[in-house]
Amino acid sequence: MTSLLKVDNVVKNFGGLTAVSDVSLTLNTDELVALIGPNGAGKTTLFNILTGVIPPSSGSIVLAGREGTVALNGKSAHKIARLGLSRTFQNIRLFKELSVLDNVMIAMTSRYKEGFWSSIFRSPKFYKTEAQMKAEAIELLKIFEFQGQLDTAAKNLPYGIQRRLEIVRALATKPQILFLDEPAAGMNPDETEDLTQLIMKVQRTFHITVVLIEHDMSLVMKIAQRIYVLEHGSLLAEGTPEEIQQNDKVIKAYLGEEA
Ligand SMILES: Nc1ncnc2c1ncn2[C@@H]1O[C@H](COP(=O)(O)OP(=O)(O)O)[C@@H](O)[C@H]1O
Ligand SMILES: [Mg+2]
């Protein structure tokens, strides 16, 4: 396990509000990390910063990945996605009218540079790339048990399956790090259990780093190897599930709510 993403002293101010305050953390290769904390703690904001949706006010983010060592500060979301950081959002963002297969193929196009011009001129290269993309998309969809549903419109899938499709879309960009923002939100217990298995399978099958924002503590404690706890924009604690469960600060600030 080696260090993959190093986040140092990241701050995000929205006007007078400090949503993320001096956060430093490290993500290693091939691990499943959870980011927990009460509503408004800054979890989504931190994801937005790390994936280039918004710039940090200050601080540094350095990826030591397959393209060498790259500073991510100031890079666009598109560039960061190409460097291998992929995410899902708290709200489902599928193309609802499009098929399952098309949803995944669109996500893949971000990896192919010639997409735009060759799709206009329909060059042989376009056909080759499209055939290749389609085969890859189908293979990925099979792993996640979408066979038989490739032509189904996304809007006709049950909610839990739509969320699963979102994860497949995020994986279609071949990430090194996958960020999942409350993937179990709105799911029933069966769907949550399925999702838990799926996230573990994704992490193990692809040997990628998965960062999970999740409120369901039993899910977090079951699958996370390490946990970061955020409160009022600051890191309160870091550790294994056992360490976090016994951490006095965490018990007081967070787990205490339910105790
Ligand atoms: N674009 C924004 N503009 C202003 N304030 C924001 C913005 N995004 C988030 N915030 C504020 O930052 C804080 C952290 O929010 P968020 O990161 O969504 O928390 P969490 O995901 O932990 O619930 C909240 O007080 C929220 O209202
Ligand atoms: Mg959030």
C-alpha cells in the first residue's frame, strides 16, 4: 500500500463561512476509506475540491499516480477525471431517457480524445473506437449484473439499480480513485446490503482506492479499512473502525448523537 493522493492544509471559504478548514489527509492505493461526519461538516465540499468541481481557497493536493506526480490544484474537473479521479454525486445524475448501455458509453467518451471530430466525419477510427467502447461497456455492465437490461431506459430502473448504474458510469472512466457521495441514500435495507457487497467487490476487483461518504454507521464499520471523521470543516479523527468507535472525541461529537 503506497500513498496515492496527498492533501495538505486544504481550506474552502464560502464568503464568511469556512466549509473546509485546514484539512490534511492521505489516500493510499488499493484501500477503502470512509469519510463521515454530521450534516454540514464539509464532506461534499471536500469531494468537490478533490475532484475539481470547485477550487480550494488554499492548500495543496498532489496525486502520485499512473501519470507520475501531479498537482491537482487549479485543474479542471475534466482534467482531474482524466488523471483518474472519478465520483458519484449525492443526487442521481443519469441521462434518464437514455439506455443503460448509452449511459455507460457516454461516460467512457471522456477517455477518447478524437470523439468529437471523428464522430462528425464518421471516420473508420470512430467506428473502431465505438465498437471497442461498446464491448468494454458491456463487459463492465455484466460484472454489475446489468445483462438483459442494456436497452432499458435509465428512468425505468428501480432506484437502487439507478445508483448502481451511477457507480458503473464512474468506473467507466477507469479511475484510480472512486469517490462515492452517500451512495446508499434513499435505499431500503436490502438495497443497502446489495450496495455494500457491490462497493467491496468494486474495490477488490479493480484494486482501486474507494472513498465513501456514508451516514449508515453499520455499513461504514463493516466495509471501511480506515475512517476520517470531519466536523465543522475540520478533521476530528482518523483510524480503523475499531479506533474510531473507541475515540472519545468522536463518541462525544458524533456517535454520541445515537448513543
Ligand atoms: N456552494 C456553496 N456556497 C455556499 N456555501 C456552501 C456551498 N456548498 C456548501 N456550502 C456550505 O458548506 C458547509 C458544508 O457543506 P457540505 O460540504 O455540503 O457538508 P456535508 O456534505 O458534510 O453535509 C455547509 O454549511 C454548506 O451550507
Ligand atoms: Mg454532503
